Amino acid sequence: MLIVCSTGVRYELPGRDLLCRDLAGLDLHRAHLERTDLSGSNLDRANLRAASLQEATLSRCTLVDARMQGCWARGIVATEADLRRAQLDAANLQGADLRWALLEDAIVWRTDFTGAKLEGADMRCKQLASAILAGASADPTTQWPDGFNAPLHGVVMS
């Protein structure tokens, strides 16, 4: 499996897919991972700045302390993903499926969650008030920072 980054970095990995891979700490800055299934992979501390992750599957991935500033992750499926302390500043997560994901202490300054599915997610993020949450869906199991009024920020509660 070949991972290509716009920076010129290339990773040739054995096998045909990226399921359950240990990619922790890799420099994947500006990587092209559109529609790639990374389910169950370890991406802790990976550099995914400005990576293209459109419609990728990251279910049950660990992305603890990952650097994902400005990544294009529109329509990703990241159910049950662990994004604790991830840096998601200005990331595009429009329409993302983040049900039951852990985003505790993730930095989400100006992150776009428009239309995202947040049911059951731990959204106790840093700088959440600056994020775009219009039309995102949540339920009573979604966790928010103390005093955060999700409907006031455009979240539709079920």
C-alpha cells in the first residue's frame, strides 16, 4: 500500500490496505488518504496537517495527540475514534460521523462540524465556542464542556 503526500514524502507499506496499522508518529502532512479505510489503526501523534481524508473511514482509530490542523476530512466516518488532545484547528469535518468518538481536550478552534453526527461523542473540547456546529446532531449522551449551550451554537438535539 502506497501513501503519497503532496510534500513529496511517500510510504510503501506491505499489504493491500491500511486496516489496523500502526502508523503512530508518521509524518503524513498533506497525505492523500481520500476514501481510505484506516479502521482500527493507530495514528497517535501522527502529523496529518492539511491531509486529505475526504470520506475516509477512521472508525475505532486512535488519533491521540494527532496534529490535524487544516485537514480536509469532509464526510469521514470516525465512529468510536479516540481523538483526545488532537489538534483540529480549522479542520473541515462537515458531515463527519463522529458518533461515540472521544474528543476530550481536542483543540477545535474554527473547526467546521456542519452537519456532523455527534451522538454519544465526548465533545469536551478546547475552543469549542469558536467551532462551526450548524446542523450538527447530538443526543442526551453527547458530553459538552460545562456551561456550553449546544443548541445556541446550532446543534440539533434529538
